[in-house]
Amino acid sequence: MNNDIVVSVRELSKDYPGVKALDKVSLDIRKGEVHALIGENGAGKSTLIKMIAGAEHPDSGTIEIFGQQFTSLEPLLSKALGIATIYQEFNLFPDLTIYENIFMGEKFDRKVFPNLKQWEEDAKAIFKEMNVKIKVNKRVAEVTTAYMQLIEIAKAIAKDSKILIMDEPTAPLSNVEVDALFALIRHLKKKGVTIIYISHRMGEIFDITDRITVMRDGKKIITLDTDKTNRLELIHHMVNRDLGDNFPKREINNGDVVLEARHLCGNSSIAVKDVSFKLHGGEILGLGGLVGAGRTEVSRLLFGSDKLVSGEILIDGKLVNISSPKKAVLAGIGLVPEDRKQHGAIQELSIRENISLPIIKRISNSLFLDTDEENKRVVKQRDALSIKTPSLNQFAKNLSGGNQQKVVLAKWLASGCRILILDEPTRGVDVGAKQEIYKLIYELADQGIAILLVTTEMEELLGLCDRLLILSEGSCMGFIERNEFSQKSVLELASGNM
């Protein structure tokens, strides 16, 4: 084996019922490089990295790590070989502190009690290296999704790993946090750490990687040097079709004010302080800000998931009491949460059950479900959103990320909501599915649905929205009208410069 190659997979194949997840994939990863794996959802990227991490076993083929050949790996063996993996789904203990999560299982000698004070100090040093400000003695349950991602990265750094696998590490992060992460990745590269990097964000692929491997339908299509390719070539290899313009121009025709928030205050993990805005029918209002700005917290207040300490919510000019998600749904509000697997689609239920859940009382009497009516409504949403599935009885957990997101959207559209809150609607979905979701958002706005869009992706804020409201540390920093959109104007307000 070439001394420069640290991971070498040969002819890896994996079959699941009805799906060929990997089809004779061969690939070499070099020492100290950032190597991107890209492709649409279902291309085989996650299956490949799970095999390297020991979480899945190939049906055939071999894996070489630092010259040692294996027919399959186990998680403990993978860790012992110096491999750490940061998955999209977090593996954290919510009731333990941040520093306990970082070192639990890594520095604990069963013969003696763990030195918690040392753990705390070591965790502070790791976050300082990452350029992240956080109180490491906080419980994980008290922090946002973005900080959970940073904790997972800190766990990997604490292991002093030689090979670091990152699956969509920037999905919940804002531009400033992404810049800090990239600085850290460059620092790790200089130390000789090899990074396998999965992302659907083309900009960061070109910003941080050395080589790119494109996968499609379980096959390796091509490996390219990053500086010798371009976005259009990569998309062609990924989807084998033309996607057109990401954000086509549309006629903005906003209607009357549908929702008004007056002086909202909340006291969750990030305190919301005096947030006010109006949302019109047919408008796409973007809610922007850095990690910890309070965007998700505002969404949860509007949906009744968090308690409103003070302030008022009006719908069609009438004061409403939204003290629970049930009341929000009755008021015509739907929420697509940022963590679709935890709070969006119920993984162990079918597509049919997920979509019909919010309308179950409408399509049943006291004893029986009207299955014909349910089927009519579910099929309508499946067709409207182009949900790719062999059966409506398929479990949500078996769908790709993009199709899971469509199922979450479908249940709110089936409910007939007039106000739709979208929190990171394209997080972890591929470039093709993003296009479909963007098109759907435009169509919903054109139908008169009022949309509040929360996203950390600057491209989406500036490309999709009619108007922006920027938050910082739970407070309104200002509005930006469409003709004043720029990355500079967003970041100035997001960083607290009024």
C-alpha cells in the first residue's frame, strides 16, 4: 500500500431489501487531505462511511486502514485505529454536561473516579482551539442544535483521531461558525489529520476540500481534484440532469397581514426579548442571525412549543392564545422543525400515518377512520410533492432525507395551514431535493400561504426571501428589504451592529 494512502476500500458492496446501497466501490483517501463525498440522497455516501466507522458490514470487498486489511470493521476497532465519525444524528446524553459528553467513555478508568475538574478544563481548551464560546458545565439539553453539532466535533477532537469523518457538519451552523470550523479543519490538516467530508453545500466543498468523489446510485462515478473542476461538472456527475437556476425570479404579491407578533418574550435556552414583526399572506419572511440568535426559539414561541412569557400573537388581526402546538394547529399554523428525525417525521410510522396525523379527527368519527378520505388526501400530497416511495405504507425512517422532509411538509399542507414556519427546510438534503423544496416554497407563497423561513444558509436567505428580519442574542436587530439584500447587510446586523 502507498504510504500516502491511509484508507483504501476495494470492491465494497452492500445490499438492503430492494436497494443496492453500494455497488463495487473502490476508493483511496490520502493522509492529511480533506476528501469530499458528494451525491444525492441515496447515492451511498452514508453507507460507505458507516462501513469505515464499523457501524455497517459490507457484503463483499475489503477495507484497508493504515495498511491493515479487513473484510469488515466494528465500532470499537475503528476507534482503536484512530477513526472518529460525526454523524448527522447526534449521539449525546441530554442530561449530562457538555464536558461529560465529550469525555464519557474516553478518559474513564473504571478503577478510579473520573477527574471531572480535569474534564472541564480540557473541554474548555478544546472549545478555545475551536474558537467557540460556550459554558461547558451546561447540560446538553439546554443548548441549541447548532451547539450540539459543535459538541460532536469537540468529542472527535478530544480523541486525537487520525481520520475524521464529518457527515454534514455545517448543516446547523451559520456563516461565522462555518468559518471557525474551516479554520479548525485547516489546523487539523497541518497536523496530518485526514478528513472525509460529506456535504450538500457546493460552496464549502470548493472552499475546504482537496479532492472530491462523486457517488450516484451506490456507485463511485468519479474522483476529481477540487481545483480542476467546477459546480456544473459536479452537478452533472451527481444527478445526470440539468437543474437550472436555483432561485428563479418570481413576482412578489403580498396580501394582508396574516400573523402579527407583538413584543414576544420567552425564557428558553436562548431568551427571546421583545421581538415584533408582521407576516403577510404570500410573503416569504426570512429569519436570520448567527448561532444563538434565537431564531428557532421565536419559531417555537409562535407554535406554542415554548411558553410565551409576555407579548401577543394576532392572526387576521385577532388576538389568539397559542399555549400549545395543538392550539397553533387549530389557528392554522404549521411548523417544519430543524430536526426532522427528532421532531418532524415520526420514524416508526408510515408515510400515510405521518401525513394524516394532524387531520385524524377530521377524517374519522368517534370509532372509525374514513380510510377512503385518508387515502385521497395522502395521495394528493404525495403527488403534489413528488414523494419518492414504492408504497405509502413505507416507514419514514426508510426514506432519504429529502423525502422525509417532503413528508413533514405534506402533513401540514394536508392540514390546510395558512401560516407555515420552515426551520432549516433543506438541512441535510441533496442538491436535487433542495431545488424541489425551493420550487414548492415558491408555489406555496403564490397560493397565499404566509411563510416564515429560518435558515443558516446565506444563499437561501438572499435567494428565497422577500424580506429579512435579523436577530442577535434573542433581540430584533432590524429588517432588510429585498432591494437592500447583501451578505454584508445581513452579517452587520447579525453581529449586533445596528
